[in-house]
Amino acid sequence: MEANMATTTQDVERETLTLKQVETEIRKVIVGQDYLIDRLLVGLLVRGHLLIEGVPGLAKTLAVKTLANTLAIKFQRIQFTPDLLPADLIGTMVFDQRNGEFQPRRGPIFNHVVLADEINRAPAKVQSALLEAMEERQVTLGDATYPLEEPFIVLATQNPIEQEGTYPLAEAQVDRFMMKLKITYPSRAEEEEILNRMLVEETIETHPILSRDRLLELRRTTDAVYLDSKMRRYILDLVAATRNPRAAGFDDLSDLIAFGASPRATLFLARAAKGLALVRGRGYVIPEDVKEIAIDVLRHRLVATYEAEAEEISTDELVRRLLDRVEVP
């Protein structure tokens, strides 16, 4: 085991430089947004789809497009609108008069990185068209099923659901996203830098850093990041506490959580912690990795009770309370 950890550490040291180069390219365009950039890299490393929420104008779409520009792989942006159809997303069967047969016409989902821009602007039937692709990494057209080429990741943006003209994502759809990110306003210093940089219109060129093969190699290194048995138990304890707070000894939280996280959350939390460890330049996971990434993985998987809503206690706050109480190894 020690030999494996030593090998992983050497791999991490080599790969950290590559990740820093990707980050440098992104920061040519994006000012601040450390949290968003870190999570984009984590999602890329651990095959995790991301849902990015924030009010308009916070560079959500720009950050995703800039990340895609650093990758020498296929990228497609899909603008979700109320009149979008499922066939516009996954494709359809088209009749070929030359041979008298139906042939598949693949939609824009057949790319490596897919930006689902303003996903909550489209109705439920279009949102659900992503389900099979995101979960099974395949698309069914007619009687045939077509696998999606690796790497495949969906990066979706949305405006807060209370804004006019939006459609809340179904729970089954939201659960397919490994993390839900909430983007906030920049600091005054960051906004001043944005003003200075963007006041004069200028094209900022970014260059591809990662090829498809290099990205797959990075993912293999992430898979090899060491997750100790104590850390696994910590993750299990944390997720179990969301389902039955009273059994975990948190009686005051049992009336605030209606439904907890599923085993999918356990797996996603472990994988995300590995990805964050690699982004931080380590070949092993520490408790701080789990605690830092837990809110992003769990916030959209907990269902608060009416009592919690009446007291204006968010799911973010519920996860924080659990993190403060679950014993850390």
C-alpha cells in the first residue's frame, strides 16, 4: 500500500503542473471565481456532471466555454429555450430515400463536453431527455442504442428558479448532477479588475492544454488517489446521518430533514473528495477535502421539512450542522 501511495504521489506531482497550466489559461479570461474553477476541474477529473446556479452576469457560461477552450476535445453549447424539443438535443431518425431506410441523425449531445445553458428555461420533457445520456452515457434513437464517447460531461447553468419563465428541474434530473454549485457576486476588488480588463473590448486567446488522451490519463491518476478506510467510514457516517439524524444522535435535526441522501451521494462524495485532493496537489484524501466538497454534493439531495422552511433553514445550513457534529477521523 505504501508503495502504491508513493507511486500516486509521484503521478500527482507530475499532473499538478498540467492542472496549473489549465488554470492559468482559464484565468486569462476569468477574474476571481476560485470556487467555480476548482469545482470545474474536479468535475472534469472525476467524470461528474455539474449544475451551476447563479443570477445572470456572473460568468457561468463564460467559465465553462473557457474551460472547454483549454481542452482539445469536442465541445458543444446548447441554449435551452421553452420551444426546444428532445430531438433537438439527442437527435432523431431521418428517412433516407436512397436506400429506403431510416438513418440516425445524432444531436449535439454527442460531444465530449456539453454546456446546457440555462437548463431551467426548457420544459421537463427536454430536461428529462438528458437523463439517459447523463446516467447511462448512451442515447437511444429508434431501436438502436449509441454509446457516448469518453470523456463525456454535462455542465449545466441555471438562473434561480424563482425568476420568471423558468421550470424547476425534477428531483430525478437534479440527482444526476454530482455537484450543484451556487455562484455569488465577485468582491469589489475582483469587480474592479473585471472593469479594468473588459472596459476596452479585446479578444483574449486561450490555448488547448489537455488532449483527450491526457485527460483520460489524469482521470486514471485521480482514480488512484488514496482513500483510507477511516475516510470511507467518515463519508458513510455523514451520508447516513442525513437519512436518520436521530439514530446518529442528532435529535434536533430529525424534524428538519424530510429525506436524506442516497447511496449515489456516498459514491459521488468519495469521488469528488479524490478529485479535490488532486486539485490541491495531494495523492490522498484528508477530512478537509470531504468537508469542503460535501455541501456541493449534498445540498440538492436533502429535502428539508416544512418546519425547516418555516425557520428559513436551507439545506446548505443542514449540511453544515451535520459536518460540525459527525465525528472526524
